[in-house]
Amino acid sequence: MQILNIIGSPRKNGTSARIAKSFVETSEENGASVKSYYLNGLNYKGCQGCEACHSKLDKCVLKDDAEELLDEMREADVIVFSSPVYYGDTTGQFKSFLDRTWSHVDVNYENENPYTSRIPKGKHAVVILGQGNSEDVHKDLVERFQMFMDIYGLQLHVIRATGLNGQANQDVTAFQEEANMLANELTKELAS
Ligand SMILES: Cc1cc2nc3c(=O)[nH]c(=O)nc-3n(C[C@H](O)[C@H](O)[C@H](O)COP(=O)(O)O)c2cc1C
């Protein structure tokens, strides 16, 4: 089982990155192989809207650090996306990368459902979102992720770490335990 771990917080050891780390470490203990990418340390542009991925190629035409990561997305069995909530959305670093994943969708506007995923079927997405606000705030972000993951054909699992106090090193044990449980479930399911 291959896991792709995409870290969207600029804080490498912040709350969301540590919850993601728990998920991948437990998966590794269960035999998975993991590749982690820290978006804040990569050089890449946001989508240029050139639509070359829908007219010339079946992938993004831009040559930068996101290329390898986009390729890995088609290979991995589980893709872990983690980000803090910044102004009601993911971080700018994460959002710029997410826009590039438009190249994973084939579009034919003449069809009733115009979107076909270029990511092979049967894969999972684990979305880890951390925020200062309580659980009832920013639910719309989860709904939007559900919509995008449906288009990609990825089965979505969400871990929301809410009510955080802003400190990178605060205790997130409860959310790490949730991540460990999910890792055990998914590794078991994918091994069978
Ligand atoms: C620029 C900025 C914007 C933020 N915006 C929000 C927000 O809109 N809603 C919220 O609940 N928390 C917001 N927060 C709090 C972070 O989501 C919270 O501290 C989170 O735990 C940080 O995650 P990290 O440790 O993984 O970096 C914001 C923090 C920063 C630095």
C-alpha cells in the first residue's frame, strides 16, 4: 500500500502535520510505504488556466516541483491532504496545489456528468483539517472537499481538529488517536 502525504501547513511540526504524521506512521507499522511532501518547501505555481491538460495532454503542462507530486497522486492508494483552516479555507500553499489537480479531471461539457477522473478507481483520500473555531464553523469546507473527491473518485475520510489554540506544539493526542484508528482500518481494508 502506497501513501502520499501532502502537508499543507507552513508549520512542519504543527497540529495538522502531526496528526498526518500519526496516520502515516501507523500505516507504515502496518506495512505501507509513505512519501511525504511539505508544500511550503516546494517551488510551484498555481494553475495558469491554460487548459492544456484538457486540449493537449492528460496532465499538467507546467514543469515545476508540483509535477512529481501530481504524478504520485495517480500512483498512491491513499492520499493524505492536511491543512489548517486559514480564513475559512485551506492555506494558500495548499489551495495553489489543489488548483493544479484540475489536470486529474477529464472534462467533456457535452455529457450530463462532464467530469471523468484520470486517477484510477478504488483509492482513498484522508483530509485532515485543523482550526481554531469550534466544530460547527467551517463545515462548508468539508462539503467542498466531498464534492472534489467525488469528482476524483476518491473515497473521502475526514479528520477535523477543532477548537485549537493557535500553538503549534499543543496536545492533539485525541485527533492523533483518531488518525491511528483510521490508519489501522484502511491498511486492513486495502490488504484484504
Ligand atoms: C493566517 C491565519 C488564518 C486563520 N484563519 C482561521 C479561520 O478562518 N478559522 C479558524 O477556525 N481558524 C483560523 N486560524 C487558526 C488555525 O487554523 C489554527 O491555529 C490551526 O490549528 C493551525 O494549524 P497548524 O498547526 O497545522 O498550522 C488561522 C490562523 C492563521 C495563522
